Amino acid sequence: MSDALSRALAQRDWLLADGATGTNLFNMGLQSGDAPEFWNEDEPDKIRALYRGAVEAGSDLFLTNSFGANASRLKLHEAGHRAYELSKLAAELGREIADASGREVIVAGSVGPTGEIMGEAGNLTHERAVEMFEETAAGLKDGGADVLWVETISAPEEYKAAAEAFTNVGMPWCGTMSFDTAGRTMMGMTSADMVKMVEGLPNPPLGFGANCGVGASDLLRTVLGFAAQGTERPIIAKGNAGIPKYVDGHIHYDGTPELMAEYAVMARDSGARIIGGCCGTMPEHLKAMRTALETREKGPRPTLEQITGMLGGFSSDSDGTGDDGPTRERRGRRRRG
């Protein structure tokens, strides 16, 4: 394929993605409960600053401020009819910053979950989910996104609906799930399950992987789980900057730039080719990650004990596959850097 992400992956061993959207916007004044997507229209300079922060820190790609820009989530703010419009604005602002960067920077159109439950346990039909994802995707495409990027998905049904919608709009895409419950997604998917699902799609993603979840250690264990399946598809790792802690009325993440630099190198060595951060990851983290990836040679895949020794213990003894038992080393204390 001749799309920007495929070209970059063909030329480079790894790509640096961006960091947090929400954490950065809250630091700019976004209030809890507000829809960040409204800022694409009301505070465009702050969204430009969000994107520019990632680019100037060395990111090769960044996600647009459109995570919740679907009819289901926006209807909570009486704006369900604005999904296309707000998605298009998010991508247009991203295209502006990428084109002004002086190098090729990939604009990835963020597509988050609908917030509704699919399958027998829920009320959201496949057809309606595809329709909502397609509306968001069309806005991102028309706004200039290079690639679509569905993220933080828990249910295979929703992942498949997004894939179908992206096919309908004719865009390349990537997709990550969030593994946050004893090595599984909220709906029970394991790393092995995801590889099997991805490879069985009629329109598989350019890259797949994990984002958010618990901490960096857990995410790397999931990445190792992907790699163990023998996939040749590029793996994505976007881990949180440490563990969230409630301090003085605000959520803070305890991951230092030094810790995230170690995480980035370990993610690369574990098999990831697109490496970024999620919640709590700021430009200073990205700069340290970029420097580490550029200056440290690739090494062997780390063991679970090496991961916990460097980044801290896992949140659960199992990765969900049933192949690993509890060990004392896997419950080691977090290293603060």
C-alpha cells in the first residue's frame, strides 16, 4: 500500500506515537465531564498545542482529538448529530500541524468505543455500530487523516464493527484493545484471542496492539503475548505513564520520563514497532522515549522478571492465557526512576 503509515513502516524499524490526550487537555483547563471534542471548535489553539507538543517531542504520528466523536457518546452532550462535523475538525487541525512540521508526520484519526454494549448482553446492533463508526470515520477522512485508529476497545464485536466501517469509507486503519482485567479486556479477550481475531478479518489492520489498561508492565506482558503468536503484523504499544494516584483533588500518574524511556525500549525489544504512551504521558515523557529508542541498540526480548524489575509489578499474577503461574518476582515493587 502507498499510504503514509505503510511507507513509514517500510522505512523504519520503529515509530514513535504520541502520548495522552485527556491528561494534556485537563492540564489546559478541560473540566471533568466536558466533551473534549467541543474544543475542536471552541478552543482550536489548545488542540493545535496538543498536537504540536507531540510533534515537537519527536512523535512520528499523533492521534486526533476525536476519541468520543460518535453519535452515542455525543448524545450525552446533546450533540449526537455532530459526530461527522467534530471529527472532521479534529483531523483538519491535525493536518495543519503535521503539514507545518517540516517532516512527514502521520495524522491518525482516533475512534473510541461507542460506550454501548454489543452482543447478547447489550442493545447495540452490529448495523448501528457500523453506522456510527462510519460517520466518525468519514469525518476524519474528509478532514485529512492519513489512517484511522480505533482504540481502547474491549469487545470483539465492536472491533469488527469498526473494521467494517473503515472498509466502507476506504481508509487504512489500526486498532488497539485495552487489557485491564487480569490480562484480559473487560469482555474477556486475551492477547492470543486478539491475534486470532485480527488475522481472521477480511480487512485486517496495518497494525494492532494494546493501549491504556493498567500500567506499563501489564501492557508489555500483553505485547509479549501478541509476539508469542508468531504474528508478522506490526504491533502497537501505548502504555500508561505509571499508575494513577489521587492527589489534592486531581489524578496524577507516577511514571517518570526515565521510566517511560525504559518502557519504550522494552516495548521495542518485546516486538512492538509503533510505541507511544497513553494516560499520563506528556511531551517530556515522549522526548525521553525518543532519545532512548534512538540511542539504545535493540536487545533480546525481555523476560517477565526483567519487566517487573525495571517497571514494577503486574496488577495480576495471570496474563489471562492460563500459561503462567504466580511468582514472587512478578509482584515486585514499582521502580520510580
